[in-house]
Amino acid sequence: MLELSPHLQQHLPKENTFDRLLDWPGNVHRHIKHRRTVEAEIGGRRYFIKAHRGCGWREVWKDWLSFRPPIVSARTEWEAIERAQRLGIATVTVAGKGERGRAPAQVESFLITEALDGMIHLEDLTRDWGGLTGRRQKLLKRALLERIARIARALHEGGMNHRDFYLGHFLVKDRRWADWLPGDPLEVFLIDLHRVQSWKRLPLRWRVKDLGALLYAAIDIGLTKRDLLRFVEIYRGQPWRESLNADARLWRRVWRNTARLLSVYQDGRKLPAWAAHARPH
């Protein structure tokens, strides 16, 4: 199977296209075992090419024995991208995809996505909030929190979990933040969907892991108790008091998951003072 956008069909070689894409030259962003991610310019446009080579039966069985579904093809990511887009979640655009082979250990595949230009990682933006201070910083934080809560709600209610739900996997359209005003549009994109899992109904365990990772990543960006309650309201679509009572088990487990990550990684992140003794009801 080989599908390419009209632009790629025009500018890629006509012969041995699949093989050449697996080894396409460019700026290598990641090369782990059988997976390679390259940034390249093709026909004047920037793309990211994720190539998967056969991972071998040892890798397949290793994942299964660890109760992890093995990622043997780029198909996992392109199907996740397409499903996320159907849910109204902004993410990257697929420009090309290909897969060959049947045995899980020997499948070869690739995914080509259009580069998102003019972006800043949410993790980087929240370090200094674009230079904003005081009330404008609080309003920007609130606006971004609402966007992330809506993305999380759409993702989970749509039966998907990300598995790497950190601030670094959100991109925000960059701008001159000194000119930002409340009400200005904020374009936020969710990226790196290669480990996404899809379900008819998302199990509680995976909802907890995503939310715990997100809270862990955001724990030192100046969150207040009011911020978290606002997130709860938007994420569950009901007043926070009702959610904390109706979903007490969920929020207790999210809190414990965050505390566990803080303990495991010991990277200097700490619960804010107001949260040190706080517990969801």
C-alpha cells in the first residue's frame, strides 16, 4: 500500500519510491532501533518522514510479555491522526503513507506529515509565558488551560489515550505575545500520536495515566487550585463540585499517579505549597 499527496507524487522519484522513502536523507530527529524520523524538504515544502523497518520477533514478544501492544507499523500513528481529526482535535496533516509485509515482525512502513511552521512547544511557552506578567499572564494561562482541557476531553471521550500526554507534545502557533489580548485565537495542536491507543470506551487506567502525566508536566508552571478546578469543570463538562463527588475515584487516582511520577523522576518538580496537603474528595 502506497498513498501520496499530489505534491509528493509530483516531486518524489517514480521508481523504488517506497525503498527510497525508508532511507530518505535529511535532518534526523530520532533514530531508535527500527524507527527513524527525518525532517526533509521536498519540492519546496517541509515534511517529517517516519520510517519503520521490521522490528523482529524478539521485539514483538518482548512487548507482548510486558503487556504492551507492540508498535510494528506507522499505521498506528496515521490511524490515530485520522481519528483525532474526526474528533475535531487539531494535529498534523498526513501527506503520505505506505505499508508492506504481513508478519508483524517484518512489516515495513512510513508516514509523511506536513511540517507545522511557526510553532512553539507549550512546554517552552509556559517557561516565561511569552514575557507576559501579571493579569495578562494569568489570562493567557487560563485560555491555554481551557484549550488543553477541551482537547483532553475530546480525546478521551472519543475513546483514545495518548500515552505521552505532556506539555511538550502540544504545539501553539507562535506570535508576538506582547500583543496578545484575551479573546485572540489560540491555535493548539496535539502531536506525536505514534503510541496512541484506541478503544470503544477508554478504560479508567489509561485516562488516569494521561491526566496524571499532564498534571505532572504542568505542576510547576504556576497552577493554582482555581486553575485545577476550572480544568475539572471543562474536562468533565459539569461543575467541579459535582465532578469531584461523582468522579472521586478518578481524581484520587490522577493525584496518586502524579505523586508517583514526582517521586520516580525526582527532576526538581514539586507540588505547589497550596497542594501539599490537598486531596480530591
